[in-house]
Amino acid sequence: MLRIRDVHAGYGATPILFGVSLEVRAGEAVALLGKNGMGKTTLMKTAMGFLKPWRGTIEFDGADLTRLTPHEIARLGVGFVPENRRIFPGLTVRENLDLGLSASADRGTALRKRRFDEVFQHFPRLAERIDQPGKTLSGGEQQMLAIARVMMAGARLILMDEPTQGLAPAFTRHIRDMVGELKRLGVTVLLVEQNARVALSVCDRGYIMEKGLIVFEASSRELRESPVTREKLGV
């Protein structure tokens, strides 16, 4: 579903990615692991169109994303849950979710009700806080809202950047379980995560990134047992 080939990218004249290639098949959850500053977030931003690759190609379900804008990529069915959530703090939970629906080609009343029902089935806490401003939610609740927002758009592929960062263990488990539930629903996930144990407990495969390159790829089981994982990630 997602194919990244020999992607080079960076900020200004500073290169960050040096020929990254990876694939995510439909229905998979794939982990992208690595220490801070290795280029993981840059790759996510490039895949989502916030940065343009200097070289290489990015395809989603056969469509070339390389020159598309973020909103065009979202309309194709790619959702992005950025680091630090980036919800709208002054808007209510309902309003944040409605903004997610704006990325969908179909915004009819029936679809809106169905999407809200689906979101609240998975995140009942958001239903309890539907009229609260986003800034009044806890960090874990804001992360739920960020994930729910891309679910409202009907994303078929979700890029998640550090979804458990700074969360209490109970919320971390909930986010991990949510990734598993997204897989069950047929949604494909590319997960950037510092907590390798959490990522590998729910993902099918993983890549390790170091200094702007993919240096190792294996199944989650192999990654858990590999000395390369301990060497590169310290776990």
C-alpha cells in the first residue's frame, strides 16, 4: 500500500534522508524504530507531503505522492497523527473531529453519524468530553483525539509519529491496543515509536533507522530477539 523508494530529503540545504526505501503492505502495522534525530519524523513528513523529496519516489496504493500537497494526500486516504498530537486546543472535541471529516470526499449526515459512532465505540472517553475544549483534555485523551480525527477522515493508511510519547502506562497500553484494533478494522499503520517494546508487541514487521538510512529490517519477533536491536536501540 505504501512504497518508498530511494528517498532523499532534508531542510533547506541540510540533508536528513540519504536514500530511504521501505514498504508497508495493506493491513499491516509496521514499526519504524530508531533513536532521536535519525530521520524518522522527517520521513513521515515527506511521505505526507509537508516536505518534498529531493530524489526518489513515494507511492500510496499505486498513486504517486511525490508532488502532491498534504490535503491532496489526505483525500487519497492517508492520515497523519503527528508528534505532540497537534489538536486544536481552543476547539471542542466535536469540532476537532468535524475537522477530520473535512478531509473526506463524502461529508453527508449519515456518514458523519457513522464515523462519530465508530470513534466513540473505540474512545468512549471522548464521547464523555465531546463539548470540552481540546486544551482541557489530558495528554492521553489528546492523543486519542488525534487518532480519532484521522479515523473521521476514513484514512486507509495512518502514519503515527510517537503516539505514546509522554503518556502514562495506562494510556500507552490503550494506544497500543488501538493500533491492534485498527489492524483488525483493515487500516494499515506505519508507526514511529521510541518505545520499541510497545511497537514490536503490536506490529507485524519493523525497520530500524540510523542517520537517515534503513539499516535493518525484520519481523517483529526477529527484531525482539536480534542483537542488532539491542545494539542500535539499546533495548
